Amino acid sequence: MSEAAHDLGSRRMSQRSGMGLVSSEECDFVSGKFACDLREITRE
């Protein structure tokens, strides 16, 4: 799952549900280029 790094609510929800950070990179969004985080589900 990829999400905007500046979206704190989404980041907190991902962390609470057990998702781990895989990488960070710059992605294209409708409003421009922003840092984004690629996450994977790590909780069983």
C-alpha cells in the first residue's frame, strides 16, 4: 500500500493495523509530487 507521507492520520492507522514501512520515495499525486511511503502488512 502506498500513501502520502504527510498524511498523519493514514500513517497512524497503518501503524496500528500492523503495517511496516518498506520504503519512502517521491510519487505523483493530483496536487503535485510528494513523499510517499510504501507499506506492507506485517501482522498475522
